[in-house]
Amino acid sequence: MPYQPLHRSQEQTQVLQQVLNRGQLAGGAGVCVLDLDGCLFDSRHRQIHILREYASHSGDAELWQVQPEHFTNWIMRDTLRAAGVPVQLAEELEEFWFERFFDGEYVLYDHAMPGAAALVHRLHRSGCEIVYLTGRHREMHSGTEKALERSGFPYKIPRTRLLTKPSFEQDDTEYKNRALEEIATLGESVVFMDNEPANVNLFHARCPDALVVFVETDHSPKPIHAVGSLPRIRGFLM
């Protein structure tokens, strides 16, 4: 599903209020596990920067036509087609994109989803432990720390921590499954939020008493669907 960061609805407000209620009911002993890309952060802006950097090098001025709304999935040809840009540029562009999208400095071009930092602060003030559990790999850790602080998320203070994959090659869901063992030592996980169907399904199976929220922005092209009963949001505005 494409991003809708400014989306508001009664249903979304109810889900976000449930998230806050879970944090409060935990009485200062709950753990909130939050994803980053496509969840707390809108990574399309990182992609826009990469495309424009490529355009500056290559002289392909058409790439400046690409806007955030043109990213509807992870397929570069579809993005270029939606922007009216010749799709033959995709092959060279993809290699350039790949080298930068997973670079720790480029995550600083991400935008926080509107309302996301405020929600996390409210969870933290209620006494929850905040765990940023991301599929970003360890070489992106330092840049991600800067991005969290720059965007106003609670971090580098008590009851906050960032967990990143040991290596780029490790499967995201496999990594998050293993990370749940470490997270369990912090207390009871009361909230999970993620945009990957495989991940929310994992959390739902492993922690059935937690509130697992599927964030409908974009996700990998794996043929997996989120469990239908899971609450869903398109953004963080109430």
C-alpha cells in the first residue's frame, strides 16, 4: 500500500489510542517494539535524494520529476513509470540506488512520519521501555542514532534502545525473531508496530497478548499478507 502520512480517520485514532492505553496499563513495566523504515520513518525522501543525486551526476533531468507519491512499491521501473520517466534508466539507477539506500549516512534524509515522535514520547512518559527494532544492518547504526535524535524521538535516555541486524545479508524477519529473546529480558512486550506482513505475523504468533499493529505504508514484495484480524493504521495522526 502507498504511504498516506497525513491520513486521519476515526478507526486510526481508535488504534492509536489503544496503543497509548496499552502503554499506560503496563504500569511502567511494558516494552514497545517499533520498526523504523516504513513505520516511524518515511524512507521515500531518502530515495528521492538518491535519485536526484544520480540525476546531478548523469544529467538525466527527467529524474527530477520523481516525487514521493510516485513510490507505490519497491520496483524502480514502476516508480519511474508513475513519474513519466523513461523506464530504461532503471537498470543503471538501481545499482547507484542500492549502494546508497543501505548507507548509514543516507538515512538522515528520511522524514519522521507526522505524529510518530509525539506518540513514542507519550509511550515513553507512561513508563514504557522503547525498543527500536529495525532491519537496518549494523553499519547503519550510527546514522540511525543521529536520525532518531534529529527527528525528535526519545533516544539515548533511560528506557530506550536501538537494535540493528549484525549483517546486511541476514533476513529481517529471522533477525527480529531472534531479537525477541533479548527483548523478553526487558519485560513484557505490550505493543509491536511494523509495516512488514511477515514481521507482524511473527509478533502476533510469538506474543499473542500484545497489541500488534500493521502500519500500511509499503513493504517488500514477498507474497505474504498480514493476519486479517490485526489493527491497521496508515499514519500516526489522531
